[in-house]
Amino acid sequence: MKQCRTADIDYFVVRSKSRRTADIVVERDGQIFVRLPERLPDHAVEQIIEQKRVWIYKSLAEWRDLNSARVLREFRSGEGFLYLGSSYRLSLVPDQEEPIVLKDGRFRLRRKLAEKGVATARQAFRDFYTEKGSERLVRRAAYFADKVGVQVKQVEVKELGFRWGSCSFDGSVRFHWKTMMAPPKIIDYIVVHELCHLHRREHDAAFWNEVDKVMPDFAERKTWLRENGAGLDL
């Protein structure tokens, strides 16, 4: 990966032997990635940027608008935290064996963890989402694998930065722990999206056709994730 700049646009160039076409992605952190076939010459990159300049400006403006509503939650009693699309109030409890549990419509966090600071409390939530995700996402990946027509070797839930998921052609699929904050139908869209990448690496017409075969209303789910994804955070 190489960082580049042309005029007023900073971007990263990522080359891949398996990629057949070039595309541009604006990630959830606002970084721009130009993904290219390995043998495409360097001078072609600037041409691609110029051709997509208006689209890049529009995408960055949209990204700023969406992220202006991002809310960082405080780890105190009464604060709301998301799980499977629903918000649950937080209670800090003095005596509890587990670091955090969801019980009787509330997240119950061991008070001592909150007193240690934001990083410790946030890690308890991350561990909760990772554990629940490891259960749910394995099941949903197995359910949709037959429909997509792929074999899943391994499912992992982990920190993926600004990606909801990633996959390898050997059948390994990874999902961000933040996925578990989304409604179930959005989680299913993320799962199908990644499984379809086992067929097609690029986001071209053939890829979206694969998604459409399994999930005809994918565009609605995709739009929801684009508009609300910034709110799925701690």
C-alpha cells in the first residue's frame, strides 16, 4: 500500500494480483483507497482520480455529514447502549460475577470496571459484543453459505478498524464486533455481503447481482448501514 496525493486529494493505492478492475472506496474514517490490478501503470491512477473527482468530493461531503451525528457514549448509569438494533440503559452494579450482562432490559456493568476508566469499561463491552457475535455470526454465516453457494472455513469476530467485514479466498470470514449493535436484518446484510465476496472481490455489477440473488432488498439495508453506521460505536 502506498500513500499518494494529487492536487487536493490524499489517497492510498492498494494493488492486488486477484483484482481485475480498478475502484475507489471512501472508508468510514474518510480515507480514500484506490484499489488496482497489480499491473496497472502508475500514471493511470491519476487519471482514475480525475475521472472520479466529483464523486470523491460528494462522498467526502456525505461522510462529514454522517459523522457529524456520531455519539460517543459515557459509561454511567442511564446511558443507552445498542445491541441487535435496540438501546438498553446501563446500570452500574457493585456485586456481579460477570463483567457485563444484559438482563431484565438493562446492561449491567460491574461498577469497579467503570471506576477504572473509560478504556476498561469499553473493553468489557467489546468483549460482550465479540462473544455474542461469535455465536450469532457463525450461525448466520452457515445459514447463508448454502444460499450464496460458498463454503465457510472460519468465522472470526474482531476489531477491523473501519470495515464491517473482510474475507479471504480460502473461506475465512471476519466481522467487526460493532456489527452486533446493528438490527438483525442489517447484520444479515453484512454477512451476505462478505460471503458474496468469496465469489467476486470487486464491487462490480456481477458482485451486486450475487447479493441480489440472496437478498433482493439489499439496497435498502445497504442505505441504512451507510446512514446509521456512524452511530454504531462506543
